[in-house]
Amino acid sequence: MIVRLRRKSGDAAPKPGTVNADLAGIPKRAVQLYMKGLDQSAKGDNKGAVESLLRGIAEHPDFMLAHSELGVQYQKLNDLEKADQHLSA
């Protein structure tokens, strides 16, 4: 006798994923804005990325990944003074 197990209909298989420990403890809205900024940067919209990252930092001022990325964006926009402020944060 062969027994085969099947999922019940409606049971969705859990999707594999990773957890970024760097984002632990960061408010959800701040993370969403950070991710939006990364996406805008990848599309070449550095000014849009800066706006999203600034909004993310306003949600959580100690969000170091956002400060770091903001420094990179300001470098790309050749605003080295602001880049230094955020990279030093």
C-alpha cells in the first residue's frame, strides 16, 4: 500500500524568504520608504530617491541604512556637503 500526502486545497505553501536583521526594529513605514528609495535609485531617479529616503529618516531618525544610502544619492547628485552629513551620521 502506498500513501501519498497532499496539501488541502486553500493551504498556501509558505514562500521562502530572507530576513534582513539590519531592518529589525525599524518602523514598517520607514522601511517602505527606504525600499522605495532604493528602487528609484536603481531606475536612475536620484532626486526621487533622496525624497523617499528623507521621508524614511523623518519616520525614524536613527535609520542608519537610510542615512548611508542618502549619502550615496547626494554624492551622485554632486552635493558633497550633504553627502558627508549623512555618511557621518
